[in-house]
Amino acid sequence: MPSPDDLLAIERDLRSYGDIPKIAVTPASAHDLLDLLSFTLDAEKPIITTVMGGEFRYARTFLPFFGSETVYCHIGTPTAEGQYDIRELEQLQELLAYR
């Protein structure tokens, strides 16, 4: 998992290649996940952030609430560990949405 400063440098570098950088990381701890959420919240928009693996899978559901533009899901067979089925994600985000 890159440090907060490294995440900023990665974002800056990726923006030189295109309009919407995608940064996928594997948090090793809840503190790493908090760093990713804080980075996502404060990052220049638009941006895509996501987690890899199953341990912090749940973060995929709420990164959009912090400003990530996209969540990668599957519609039948996962292509990566931790991916949600699109219907699952829609239900979870509906439950999490503040109304």
C-alpha cells in the first residue's frame, strides 16, 4: 500500500496520461484503508480508487461516497477476488445511502 504522499505522486503521474486516473491498492490494515479514503476524498476529481483482494472488500461499496467515480463489479463470474455482483452492489449502496 503506497503512503499518502506516494498516492499523491501516483495520481499526478497518472493524470499526465489521461483524464481519470485509476488507483488500485491492497490495504494491509484498517489504517491503510483510512489513508485511501482520505486520499479519495481530497483528490482532484474525477478519480477512481479501489481495493484489491477480499480482506477489505467492503471498501468497494463506499469508496464512491468519498468521490471514486467507478466500482468494478461482475455480472456472473468474478474476474478478481473481492468483486461484487452488480446486483449486490446496487443493494448495498441503496442501504448505505443517506436519505
